[in-house]
Amino acid sequence: MVKECKKEVIRTPRRRTLPLKKRREGFAPVEFGLKREEALREAQRCLGFRECESCEICSLLCPDLCITRDEKTGEVLIDLDYCKGCGICASVCPKGAIQMVWEEGI
Ligand code: SF4
Ligand code: SF4
């Protein structure tokens, strides 16, 4: 089941670093990790998994040239009348936005 996610902009917490003067005094790490609360909030952010980013990698590799981009909306469209179901688009999509569905009797 896909969980509905609330779309809101959440800033990535600013990384804390060791002051320059302290860096000169030794070999301590200069970047600190996240605080517990920050790490929990980062882990709960919706990464938009399975949402198309319109990168068009799929359209570059489709052997049937049936993936196009709507010039007005920017949406990537698949013309299923010409798709032969090879699955290349689904395998190259970095977002996992394309799912192949087995159709009985075809
Ligand atoms: S499954 Fe269809 S849309 Fe995807 S690459 Fe193959 S022919 Fe193109
Ligand atoms: S379906 Fe995947 S590969 Fe195709 S444009 Fe969207 S994100 Fe890129």
C-alpha cells in the first residue's frame, strides 16, 4: 500500500562543523553528524520515490520511440499503442516510476 505523503518544503538541517581555529589544533573530524532529532526528521522526509522527474532517460532508450514529453505540462507520456512491452524504460528509470504489468491473453 502506498502511503499518502504531505508535500511541504523541509530544509535540510545545516551541518555543524568544527571552527577553523580548532581544526588547526588537531586531527578531530571537522564535520559533525546530525543530532538525534534532526536525523529522525530527515529519515521521515518523503523522497518522492516512484514519482517521475521528467529526466527523459526512458525516452532516450525506448526502441519504439513511444515515450514523449508534453511540451506544455512537461509530463512524460507513453503511447501504449506503440509500446511492445520490452521493459527497458522500467529497468532504466532511476525513480522506479514505471511498473510493468503482465496482461493475460496478449
Ligand atoms: S516497454 Fe514500451 S515504452 Fe518501455 S522501452 Fe519498451 S517499448 Fe518503450
Ligand atoms: S519515467 Fe523515469 S526515466 Fe522516464 S522521465 Fe520519468 S523519471 Fe525519468
